[in-house]
Amino acid sequence: MKELLIMDIRKKHSNLIPNEIQGTLRGDCLIRIEVDTSSPMYEEIQRANHYVRKELKDVFFFGWNYKRIYTEEELRNARLFKMSVRKYFEPCGRDCGTVYDTSHVCEICKSGERQVSPLYTRKGSYLNNRDVASTISYEIVVRKRFVEFVKDYSLQGLSFGPVYVGKRLSSDIFQLMIQGCELDFSERSVFGVRPFDYSERCTSGPKPFNGEVYKCPKGDNLGFNLLSEAFVKDCDDIEKYDFFISRQTIGVYRGLINQRHILFCSPRMRRLILENKIRGFDFEIANVV
Ligand SMILES: [Zn+2]
């Protein structure tokens, strides 16, 4: 596996980018770079970030993303894949009348709220040219085509709920319910706010962010973001189902953008999604340990 960290670095700090890295201008103020996390340049970037934050009291980079490239053999041998949804849209279900029960949420990190009504959403172009999309609140909608695909291939572990578009029950859009077989993250998974920042809570900045708990002492929410590949604990269920969610969540509770579970699927489900040209999911290998 080759892991690249893609970062949008502020142009005013471009003198700190190693000469070997060729960046591309993004607008007037940012330079996008890609750095191999196993290269010495990665350590230079880490040092530059530390210097800008600690000495200059400034921000070194804004956007970031990891790109992981696998060999054919690694893909062939994988037992599990992490799935992510490429397209996010607004408004979220809560803004359109979807009801949540918050009576059992964790008193520290507020994770654990439950959707207790059908998903209500608005008309939009979010499913144009794709079969899956997610609201910014991690409510996932799929086209009927995906529901039929799951039935046709008897994929195990997925369930779907009704979706109202406005007041009308949709016959083409369904909700992919985030429930089913749960997998535990292993300690090898690395969580943090952003690359090089492994904060477990917010200790500065304005309210309401200051004081937010990212790593809950109760173990239900593990961090703001998953920074490494996913590592999950082995269990018999991995061979029995095609779709899984992480038992623990990541993220933070902010009313609309809340904690979310990570999605996983079997190698068979990934292969069938690719073969049947189901559009809108991205995959990475999830390590079973
Ligand atoms: Zn908690």
C-alpha cells in the first residue's frame, strides 16, 4: 500500500515545502501538494507544520485527504473493505422533519442518538449520475437500483427504510439504514483532528467548540477523524455478512454534523458494486487483526 497525504498549504508558507515536492496552485492563496507518508519529505512537512503552529502561531494547511493505493495482490487478499460515500448534500434530514430520539445519548460526547421516524428530505440533484449520496448528517440515500442490486445478489446485513421527498413517499429513493453487524475498531486505528494533530478534546478557541470531547472516556466515540487505515478486530461475523458498521463512532456532536459510524463491506460486495457499476462509493482495504 502506498499512502499519499494530499494537503492544501497556505501559499505564504510555501518556502517551507521541500524542493522535491511539486505543488499546484489552488486559487490565490493555497498550494496543493501530495506527499508519500513513508518518505523523508513527510517528516519535513510535519516539522514545518509544527514550526508554523508553535512558532508563528499560524495555520500551515487547510484541506487534507489521504489517498491509499493498493497492489492487485493486496486487493485480492483483503477480507474486508471500508466504504465511503463520495457525495454529501444539504439540507440534512433533521432540517426536513426527520425525528431523532436523544434521550439515551452519552452525557459526555452526546453520541448515540437514534432516528425514530422515516427520513424526510427535499427534492434535489444529489442522486444525479450516482446511486448513493449522504446528507451532511450521515443519512445515506440510495436509488431503488441499489436496493434491487442487494436483493438480486442476496447481499447480507443491509436494511433499507422509506424516504419522503417533501410530503411524498418516494418510490425511487430509500435510506440505507446504519444498523446491522457491528465491528470493533482495534487499537491500531489512529484517530485525530487532522494530520499531526491527535487531540482528544478541544482545549482552545471560541465556544461552543472549546471543551468538545473527541475521544470519549466511555469508549463510544474514538476521535474526530480516522487518520489511518481502518483496523478492526477479527470475529466470526466477518465471513457471514456483506455489510457492517463500526460499533464505535467518530466525529463530534454539533447538532447537524454529528458522530458517524464507519461502513464496511465484504470483498464480494465491493466486487459486485464495481462490476455492476453502482456509482458513488469509494473503497479502501480495512485490516482485520
Ligand atoms: Zn461518549
